[in-house]
Amino acid sequence: GRRTQLLKGLPATSTVEENAAAGVSVYTFNVTVSPMSSEGVAILPTIVNSNPLTEAFGIEAKGDLEFSVVTTGNPVLDYETMPKSFDLQIFVEDKIGRTDLSILIVHIKDQNEHPVFQGNMAIQTVMVYVLEGTRMGHIYQADAADPENAELKYSLLPESVPFWVSKSGAIFSRKVFDYEKDPHCYFLNITVTDPDGLNSTTTMNINIININDERPYFTTERRIYRIPEEQSPGTIVANITAKDPDDEDSPSRLFYSIQSSDRYFSINPSTGVLQVTGRIDRDAHPLRLHPNVSVILRVEDSPNGGHNSEMEITIIIEDINDNPPECNPSIFRKEANENTTAGTFLLDLRNYCKDIDVDPSNNQFRFTGLSGFGSNNFALESGRLLVTESVDLENSANPGVEVYSLTVRVQDIASPNYTSKYSFYDIIYIYIRIKPVNDFFPVFSALSYEFNVPEITKVGSSIGRVNARDNDWPPSIITYSIVAGGGTRYYTNIFWISPTKGDLKILARLDYETTQKHILTVQASDQEKTATVSVTVSVLEVNDEEPVCSPNFYSFQIPVNLPVGTNINGFRIECQDRDSDPRSFRYFIDEGNMNNHFTFSPSAGSNTSQLILASRFDYDSGLDTNWIYRLRVYITDDNLLSARDKATHLVKTGTVTLSIRVIPNPTTVVATTPGFTVVTKRENLYSESAWYVPFVITLGSLLLLGLLGYLGFLLVMWVRTRCPPAGKGDNVPLIHFTFCLSSQTMTKLNTVFDGEARDPVTGKMYEFNTQSGARRWKKNNEPLQSAPAMQVKSSASGDNGQGMDRAEAPGKKEPSEKRKEPPAETKPRDKPS
């Protein structure tokens, strides 16, 4: 907006007194507006800024266009603590947009203020305490301040009190006070006045404190008290009384306490009543040995260390029958053999039970009430448990009773005094386990066993069961084992018996043709006693063997014009079957017999048969086109069986393979004798019972390979440590050498000792090689050697082998005096060219 002078009477300067209340007018001014403006002021006059900043001033409207700057009272103006003047910027704007900004300077005017008390006297009535008998003198310092720092004057009212105040505000007493004669309290008005007569007044209360100078004393004459143990907390033991001479005319305010360390008793600090606070157990330490309790009592006339007196009393703790007998343990577990005789001692309960009451008349007890399952077999005599009847487990009177459960009561002889805490007796539980004795041998259900087993029964099959019983109670666990028999020339034992059930099983295939009967000895054991029985296993014959023919493979050649009925090349096969009659064989060609040119004669009823040409070959008409015949011959052992038996009986079949080549007619007839080749084919069949053979072979092969690898590793390490690199010198005499075989070179090494030194341990001289560090003891009067080069001869053609000189590696330790000195070096020889 446009700035126009709208504030009439500003800028200006004005004053205001400090401590002015809110709403006091500081300055009045007017606002002028244009006659053309009919709407008046848009923004009322406002203090937009002050220097210094303050909120102590505001603007109030007194009329339509008249305004006044007034105090806000927040904060209250203070000449001593606030700035002495403020610059107020006042802003106004009319309805047509004209504005004005002007300054009002306000000065703060100082005025005289009332003096002010400091400290506690400014906020409350001061309480001052003076002990009776205190000498006259200073008792308190009043403190006041004048805002204008004027000199202040103190005065005291009423004037009749025995106190006076100095110009500095120090308050003094004018007499020595006696609590019994003088007033116990004085009320004073302290006034402070400035030079202009302005003053402030506060109140002081002075109290006289009584001093107690006499010792109290006990009036109770009794010094020994007796109480039973286990009194409940709060039980009164004694009523202790005392007096204070200072309080003859009024009840004494005395304080009682126990000075000795005591956990059993306490005393009321105000009344002096001595009572029980903790458990008093006469049967526990330390009261068990020292039942007299000494208590030191103290009476004081002040809770903060006034005059006092002390008195010692003795309290004797008397024993009562408050503990029942206890047994530890209260549960007993004993064992007795079933053959224990009557009168045998088992347990003495007196060793485990006790009554902890101190008085002998209270700690006596007895055992009664033997009861429980089987208690009629036992007796209790003065706490000693005895066997009175048989406890045999096999006895019909005690059929299988293994545990007897007994109970015994233990109780005080004297009248108990623990009705509310314990029962009148304790219960002892006794468990007696009867240990069985092995009296009987196992008995088999049969005198002997016999089982018939076909020879084709599968391995692992159960072939029968043996059973034995034990008459002991509880029945013993019987285990079965084979102790003899059941072996063959190939297997140690081909039978296995279940240790717990007695089932007999076969571990290998049975063979009627090898063994027809096996006789076993089976043992039954109850861990202590044993019994044996004979078991016979009869092997039943079954046709389980295949016919085996020789040869089982045959190859030959025949001419194309061989006559019909000819035994081809005189070939015949001979078959055997260990479980069949030779007449049971039957021969027939299953495969390869095209046009049925071949047959066997006889075809059945014999263990031998010949190969016969049954029909001629006809290649000319094209009937025959195959020049090589591969015949597969089957030999069965069912020739003697009827057609109905063949369907139910087991039939085995052998196989023979024949290879026949037909030779055509040659264009030139050469008189030759036909030849044939006999090929015998053998097959190695795997037997399940020989499972360990490939396992052992594989394991042995792996171990052998590991051993060979380890030996090769050792050889490589030995060669590396024994073969240093080749030297590079030529035509050098050799002192000593080592031959090392490699892929190309043969190297000769020698060591030259060209330095010497003294061994710090032995003091002897030794020689060393300056390049490799090799050492040896020096011989007397032997000169040092020069350092010749080493010669290397290469075995590779066309190359000049070169290498670094290297001597033997030095040892890790110095040679000792007792070590043998190295031999003398031989004289070097020139290497031939």
C-alpha cells in the first residue's frame, strides 16, 4: 500500500512507572482517515515490533479513531531487572490501502519499593529451637534486601520478650532459659524498614527445648524366667517396667530395646513387653547344648541417645515332646532268596529311626503294628524283622509271590505334644523282594525230534520247532542253540535255530545225493542249567538235478551228399543225472533243425545217443538254402513218467548245442578225409552260498593296490632325498660321489671344505663348505682345500648339460666328540676326455 501519515501524535516519547498494573495507559494517539473513505480503518493500530522484544505493552481502542498504548502486566515492569526503555513500532492501514508506521519510545520510571525478606523468612514462619541452659548469644540471622539497595533497619516486637535484634538483623537471647520455669514458646514480629519508611514484617516462633539430665532405672526385680519351647510368636515372656527421675510428676516417656543379638525375643519399645518373635526349638542347635538365653535390656529417656540403663535377664528354654520318631529312610527295599530258612534276620529298624527330643523322657519310642500282604511270614522283635515261614516261590502256599509289602508303626512312648503338627506315629514301608533260585533244569516237550525236509526247500525256510519249559517261578527265559551236528564237508553248519523261539531253519541248500540225514544236538539253557535233545533232519529226495551231457557243445563239417542214416562224424553224447535213472532220458532237437535233417538214436530210454542224418540235403531244387545248422538239443529226465505224472512231477532239462557246416560238392574231387573240431564249453555258475568269494577277492585287490601305491610313494620320496641336482663344472677331480638315475643325466657330486671354525660346545675345529654349509671335523695338520667345480656328464646326445654345483646338505646337529671322524679324502683324478 501507499504510506501516508495516518497516526496522529506519533512518533512520540512517554514514561511509565515500574510495577504498573495491567491496563495502565502509557500514551494516547489518534488515527486520521481520508474524508473520501467512509469505511474507516482496515487494520487497527498494532505493535508489530519492539526493541528490546517484549509483550509488556498493548493497544486498546478508546473511541472510533482514538487509541491508547497500555501495560499488559505480563511481564510486570521492573526497573531493576528490565531494560530502562522500549521502542514500539505501531502500524495502521485504512480501507483504501494507505498505511503508516511510527515509533513510540517508552521510558521506565523507577519508584521506591518495600524491602523484601530473603530465605525461609520470605515464605513461612520461622521456627527456632533453643535448648534450655543455652548461654546468652546469637540464635538466628534475619536476612532482608531493598530493591533500591538502601540501608535497612530491623526492629523486634513485643519489646518485653528476652530477645533483641541488631542493625544487621542478628537475633540474640538476653537470658539462660529454664524449661521448667520459663515459657516454652515465644512469638516474635521482625520488622525491616527502608529510609523512606517502607517496611515489611514476618513472624518467628522460638521454642525452648527441655533437657533430660537424669538416668532412668528398671523397677522390675525378677531376673530368671522359664518358658517351654515352640511358643507361638507374640507369647508374652515378661512385662518390663522402668522410671525416669526427670518425669516424677508425669508419666515417663521411656524407650525399651534389646542390646544383645537375639533372634528369639523382642521388646515393645514403648510398653516394655518382652515377647516371643522367632521359633524356639530346644532340639536344634544352639539351644540343644545351651538352653539358657541371656537377654540384655536397655531403657532410654530419648530415642536419640539420651540417658539409659541396662539390665540382664536369663530365659531358660524347657523341652517338650514335640517331635515324633522319624525313620530315614522310611521306605526299605530288601531282598531274600526263596530258600531262606525260618528265623533268618532281615532288617534292624532301630538303626534307622530316632527321636530328636532332648529330654530322655521324650525321645523313647517303640515299633508296633506289623501288617501288610504276607505279613504272617515275618515277625518283628524289638525292631528286628525276621523270617518265620517259607517264602519259596514254587510253594503252593505262596504261589508266585515275588514281593511282600509290609508296614510298621513307630510311635512315642511318652504322651505326644504335637497334635496340631504331626500324626501320633510314623509309618515305615518295607518291600521284600523274593529272589528266585534256579532249582529246575529245562525239560524238552519230546525225548527227540525228527523232521522230514525235501531237498529243494528254500534257504532260510523253517523246518520245525523244538520246545522246552522251566518249572522255576518266575519261568526262566530259555535260549536254544545247536551244540553238535548239522555240518557237511562244505559248510560248518547248515542249520540255524532261533535262540528264543526254537524255530529250526536251514542256512544252505540240502542235497539228498550228498547227505540223506542230519543228526543235530540242540541245547536249551536257562542261563544256569542246560538240557539237550537229539534232532534228526531227514532229507527227502526230489528230482532237482539237471541232466549233464558231454560234450555240451560240438562243431563239425559234413559233405552235402552224406547218406541218410549215417552217424554224423561218429558223434554221440553221453548224459548223467545224479537223481534219475539212465532210462529216463529223452532227446529232442528244439531249434535249428530245418527240414528235420537230423535226429538222435535212440531218442529215449538210454543215457547215450548218436546224431543221425534223417533225410538228404536238396540244394538243387531250392528246398534247402541254409549251409550252416545250429542245433539246440534238449535232454529231459521224464521218459519213465506217464503223461499224468509229467504234469505234477518236477522235470529237469539239460542242453547241448551243435554247430554243423554242410560242405558242397567241389568242382575238383580231392580225396580228403573230412575233419571236425570238438569244442568243449564250460560255464562257471555262481552259487548263492559262496557270496563271500567275490567279496574277499575284491577286498584283497583293493588292499594290494593300496600297498603298491604306498610303496611307490615311499620310493619317490627316497629318490627325491637321495638325488641332488646336477653340477655345472667340468674336468674336476671327484672326492666322493652319489649316482642318481634320472631320465637324461648321470651326475657325480663332490664336497669341498674350504673354511674352518671352532665348535662353541666342544672347542674342536671343524671344516665347512662356504656354499652348501656341509661340515666335518678337521684332521690335525690338514690344510684347507681349494673350491673346485663339480663336473656333470650328460647322457643326452647333442646337448651340453649344465647345472648348479651342489654338495651334500649339512646335518641338523653338530657332531659330538665321540662321533667317528669322516674318512680321508682320496686324491682327485682327472676325468678322461
